[in-house]
Amino acid sequence: MNDETTALDASAPELLLDQHVKYIQALDTKKNDLEYWLTEHLRVNGLYWGATALHILGRPDALDQEQIVEYLVKCQHDNGGFGGHIDHDPHILSTLSAVQILITYDRLDAIQVDKVVDYIASLQNEDGSFSGDSWGETDTRFIFCAINCLSLLKRLEDKRLDLQKTIDYVVRCRNFDGGFGSSPGGESHAAQVYVCVGTLTILSALHHVDADQLGWWLSERQLKNGGLNGRPEKLEDVCYSWWVLSSLSMLKRTHWIDAPKLIRFILEAQDTETGGIADRPGNMPDVFHTVFGIAGLSLLGYPGLVAVDPVYCMPRHVIQRIGLADKH
Amino acid sequence: VTTALLRKSPDYYTIWNVRRIILKEGFLNNADDETTNKIYTGELEFVQENLKLNPKSYWMWNHRRWCLESMSQPRWDRELAMVGKFLEMDARNFHGWDYRRYIIRQLDLKDKEAKDKVLDRAQSEFDFTTTKIHQNFSNYSAWHNRSTLLGKLAEDMSHEEREAIVDNEFDLVKNAIYTDPEDQSAWLYELWLIGREERSISILGSSVISFHPLEIVVAFDETVEMRKPFTVSTRVEHVAIPLEGEWKATGSDSTLGSVWIFQQAPGAVYGPTVEIVIFSDDVCAVRAGSKLPSAVCYELETLNQNLEDISGRLERLVVGQNLMYDVTKRIGPISGPDGTLETQVVHPKHRVTSLTESDTLDGRVALLEREISAVRELVELEPECKWPIQILSTLLSELRKTVSIHSTHAKVIDDECIELQEKLITIDPLRQERYEDRRSQLVFDRETLQIIQDSKRFPEIEYATKQPRNLDLSMRGLTYIPISSYLLHLHTLNLDSNSITSTRFMRNLLNVRRVNLSNNLIERLEGLQHAPSLEFLTLENNMIAKWEDVAAGFVFWGEGKLGRTGGHVKVLLGNNPVVVNEGGEYVLEKRWEDVGEVGVEIQWQSEELRLAEEALLAAEGEGGISSVLMDGSRRVSTTVVEFAGVAH
């Protein structure tokens, strides 16, 4: 639990804990909304976002864990990968989300772990990158999904992997400003910085990052209103509270942004009627921004929240339980 | 069906997959060229139509790539034009820029043999970024793309051509920063053009810290990882005999650190001189871009075993440029691990810009001075704008690398950089702590000049021949200790009234007796286990709230050097929340203002003493011991520090 006394702005709104819990619980019931169907392909990801948010809020039992485990099992394909929903094609993004949920619930026994490893190994390319699925799209996000997932499953030593090539590939994605892009030559973007720094952290290769230079670029994401953007000249967005902050945390420079101002920004983006958090104050909430807002608050030391791990975006006690916490 | 679905839900990725399968196994199967072409063209139109509504959908751009990669004759020129239009609509759409780079890669692949075509293409892409930048100087995406192309263009150029193209870049940047000094893209591009001198690792020095068993310390100026253990040997009649032992870094992660300690295996002996050889590959810096330029050898005298005398006087023998310097006690050069002599290295080139080099420092100095004077103008024109100030500070730090650390020029630069950071703290409070950290680095460097000196291998540094015993860093506004290995030889350190939050730097203070950390921001003690000589630590007026946070500093006592020698440390905790919070056994009732000193004396037992106590208990039972030897628990009363037991 966070019991640090982070200086809070006394006029900032409160964290609407109970309302967020209700918001997340209600998500699966809105079957009459078009939005529900339009986001079907994100269902597994959505469950990870919801479950993680609830754990950080200290209400892990607010969703039916058994039901979720049963559902996830149905999403696993023969080749080991998980789709975004039942009968959706396997993809590395949903595979990671599924594994994260199962480990948080300590229910890895419900699925075929070896096959998951087979699936991920099959997605590594010659140049060390990973594709998102058999159709071949490559992106540093997928590298992180692969390394993150294999790390959680304790299968990074699999002989089919060439991790040095992966590190080399990530280093090729490093740019003139010290940041990282989606592929070699891709513009620096906070989400890509998170996945690249996360990958290098897990693979103990952080020496390839100039922490002072990248810390500088990341700290410049904070705007006058306290919110963080994802790259220069862009608008602030609550989800960057996670991507930027966790990167700064891995680089041991979280204090390079103004915490009370960011906390205030996140809290103002809450929806006081329905619960949930939006991308910025005044907009409609969604579960994606809810989890990253709450995770950001936890990293900032907001009182009463469960500590979150900056690399895995899962409760820190879960990462400790599986023995990965000392690595960083 | 898939068309209708995808129109409504373009991110329904499974449907894109299904569509492609239907196309591959159905319509495209056994189709003739004309039909195939029609189908793909239709797909491209479908994507283009939907991209207009969803220009940021990964799945759309993927499908487009799939079409082009599957077609026999993709029209890449059309693609370039198409993406150009998208970048007109939104010049920062990274999907568009990524796609553009993808098209260029595909075209370059086809022209692998025709290098001039590839170069032409790079030039035209470069010109495209020029257009975009002139449309809007804040187009970060365009500056970024430009940075990926410049190197390619300059690859085969002559030195003069490179200088010309780089000068051109500086002109463009100046244009941008004078037009809008608040915009970060041009500034970051400028910094990238100027580049950073890759600093090599400096080995500060080496000395003996114990003779029985033999213990040697090697100090670096930054955190390094040991790839291969440094060779330690003793010379007996001109023959080098390796000594067995273990190298460990200080700190809880003993595989990483700036200070490394060698402890000889128990029972082993050594001769009158001990030699340590560190090859460049033995060490890998944690900081990107820095390495040990060549092998180093230290020779240590062991005949004089008066540590008081030795510590602070460091013998060293340096292998400069991989050539052995002849010294009275050495015979012959060092062989590399594979038996060969390290070959002479050509004098390294100095960086002028990130694309140009020179044999001397003059070019670099001239460039930096030119840019510094341009940036200074902007600082004067826009005194409330943080970018010119930050960049000026960075450029000055680069200039400092070209001069001796004890020169007047260095001092002037240091003073100005510190002022600049202080200005930044006032005009950009959101990032205050970053500037405070940078200021701490600069202040620390300035205040420790007496501890170091330029090494023969400029710009490396080493410990000064005469090491100070005391250092006063009180009231300097320090937020942390940047290079704790500098402080290795100190006996007393005064850090009163700073903003320090962690005590981890103390792991490298092997000789310190007294440390004053009063009036700081410490919440928890860490890393004290390697301070074997620590006697007195004052933490008055910090933020320590619980006893565990005090004990945490000593928890690994047994693993560090302290555990072997036994420790006796007096810690003052007046005016910390723990004084109020802790009750029960530790009656810390009154605040220090009322009663003066409220102290906690931590007494730790060495292993010997503990065993002696056990033996006593076993032999004579509880009654047999008139005084119990304490092992770290303590009692405190309001004014008197009491502990039951015999002082060790």
C-alpha cells in the first residue's frame, strides 16, 4: 500500500474509488450499446485493463474471477495464442493481456503455458523483432508483449529465442532525441518509449538508454495544465500518465515531473456521474484511460492504492509473488 | 460482408484477416494478371476511402502494405503521392511518416545495385522534410525524419562536402529557433547536430584497505559492470603469480558499482608488490557510450603496512596509449589475455559535430563557441524562455570537456552553468527537480575539484595525489551525491542542510568516520553496510518515520565489511517523526528541542562476539552472564542512551 505522504493539492478532487469500481463492473452489461459490439475485438484487453484497475483500487473481488478464467480459456487457440475475444484470431496483444490476468489471479494452471511460449517463439523474426500475428506486422509494442509475457512465464531462456538480436533491434529504434519509435526510423513516442525501455529493463540492457537525455525528453511531456502528452506539440492525455511515468520510473527519474499537478489532472478527468476516467477532463470515460489513470496515481504515491509495478503494469505484490521484483 | 463490417469497425482485425484469406483462396486463386491487378487496385481504393475517416488505424495501413507486397507491380510512386496528401491533412500523423519510410525502403531494396538512385531518393526525401519544416517550424516529425536521412546523405561525402551540409543544417536550425524559440524540435535537432563527446571511463585510483586478508579497492568515476575479473597477481622474483580471491562491488547489487573491492582468499600469501591489471574489455559502463580506452596497471607496495600512511598516497602505473611506461620496479610490457601485446592505438579523433571529426580540439571549440554566442543572443532576447537557457547550459558543459578541470575557464563555465540551472528552476517550476538534480551535479563537481586532477590521459581524471580528509558540502542545495566514489578517502563529510533523499551514496565511503546529514529529506536509511569505519551519523531533522527505516540501513551489516570488524555507530535521530511515533520499548518521548540530544546508539555484534555469547550461555546458563551483549536492539530514554551490555 502507498503510505507515502505525497503532497496533495488540497483543492484537487478526490479519487472516486467506489464509482470506478461500479463503472468497471458495469462494463460487461452494456450489451445494448453499439460501442460494446464495436469493441468486441478488444474484450480480452479490456478485461486486463478492468481487472488491473480493480486490483490497484484494492477491490480484486469486484469481478467474478472464475468466470473470467473460463472465458479466457475459450479464447486460446490451438497454436497457443489468444484472440481478442472468443473466435477472434490470435494476436500477441491479447495473448499478453490474457497471461497477465491469469497470473494476477494465480490461475496459470487453467491454460497451456507451453503452447503460449510456442506461439510467441513462432512470432520472432530474423532481425530480432516480433510480429503481432502471422500476418507479419512488426512494431516495438509487439516486442514488449513478447518479452513481457515470456518473462512472466519464466521462459526467457527458451532456445528458440535470440534475445541479443532483440536488444540490437530495439537499439536501432533509438532516435536523435534519445527516445524510441515503433520501428527503426520511427518517431519517438511515449508509448514506444515505454515498450522499449520496458524491454531493455527486462533484458538487463538499460545501459543502451541515456537516462538523463531520455528523462529530459519525458519530463518535457508535462504541460502547464499538469497533464502529459505523448510527443511534442500534442495534447495531454491521461494514458500518458502511465506511459511517461512508468518510463521515468524505470529510469529512476519520476521526480522530474510535478506530481501534485499531474495527480490533479488525472483526478479532474474522472467522470463524477458514471465513474471511470477519460482521456482528459470533460470527455467520456473508458476502461483504457481508467486503468492507466489509476496506475499513474499509484506510481505517484497517491494514498490508499495498491503499489503497481512500473515494468509490467500489474500489482507489485503479484510480481513479487512470482519472484520478478528484485530485477529492477 | 467484410466490407460492410470493416466500414463500421475498422479495428476488427479478425475480419481483415478473413478478408485476406477470402481474397487469397477465393478471388485471387488462379486469377489472371488483369483480374489480380483489378482486385488489388480495388482493395487499395477501399483502404484509401476508409483511411480518410480513420487515418490512424494500424489495421488499415497493414492491409495496404499487404496489397502492395502481394501485387506483381505495385505503383510506389502513387503511394508516395498518396501519403504526401495524408501528411498535408495531418503533418504529424506518424502512421503516414512510417508508411513513407516503408515505401522508400521498398524502393531502395529494388535499387540495391544502383547506389546513386538510393542517394537521389534520400535527397528528395530530405527536400520533402525541408518543405515541411518551412511550412511549420514546429513539425517535429519532419525534423525527426530529417535526422534519419542526414547520415545517409553524408556517408560517401568528402570532408568538405560534409562540413557544407552540416553548416547548412545549422543555418536552418538558427532560422527556426529565432522564429520560435519556444519550439523544442529545432533545439533538440541542434543538440543532436552538435553531438556529445563520448567520455571514457576514468579509473580514479586503487589502494590497499586491509592487509590480513589482503583487500584492494579500485575506484571508477561511474558505475561499471565487471565483465571479467581484474587480474591480481604478486611478483616474486620477476615472476607474476596470480592471487586467488573475489571481486565485489559495494552496494546491494555486488555486480554493479563504481567502487570494487578485491578480497584475497583466506590463508593465501602475497609478496612485496601486488599488481592489478584491468583490460578495456574487462569493464562495461552502465552509461551508454562510455568505455575504458586501454589497459591500466596498478602496482601496490605492501612492505609498508601502515594504512594510515598509505591511504591517501596512491601508487599508480599507467599504460598510456597501450605503451608500457618503464618504471623502476617493472620489467617488460603487459601481455594481453591471449598472450599478445596490445598494439598501439592511433591517436583518437575529436568530434567536431555529430557528422564531422578532426585531429585537434580546435574545430570543436570553434563550433561550440559559435553556437554558444548565437544562443546567448536568444537568452538575452527571450529571458523568460527556458529552451535557450537549457541549451546554453548543455553547450557550456560540452565546452568544459575541452579544458583542464582546474583551469579558470572551467571555473567560469561551472559558475555560469549553476546560475543557469537556478534561473531554470524559477521559470519552469514543473520540472524543478530535474534542474535541481543537474545543479547538484554541477555544484558537486565544483566542490570536489580538490579531490581529483587531470590524468595523463586527458580528458580522463584520477584522484589527486594528496587526498583531503574532510569535506564540507553543507547548504549547497544538493539533491543527491552524483559521484560517491570521489568521497572514498574522506574521514568526515558534512552534508548538513541539503535536499538529500537517500543514503545509498554511503556505500562507497569506505573510510568515513563521521557524516552529518542533518536537515535533509531522508525517509529511510540504506547502504550503510559498507561503511566499515562509520562511527557517528547525524540525521537530525529529516523525515524518518519508523524504526524499520533506521534499521534498514544496517540490515545487511553482516554481509558488508562492517560485519567482520564489528560496528559501533552512534546515530542521532532528533526531530524525526520516528521520535514521536515509536513508543513501547523505545521510549522516545520528547522532541529534541525540549531535551537536547535524543540519540539512538546502535550496537552491532560481530560474529566472533555472538559466538562467544552463545558459548557463555551454553556453559553457564542465563545467570552466568552479568551483562548481555546486544546485537542491535537498543533502549532509549529521554536524555540518556542506555544499552545493557558490554561495549565491544
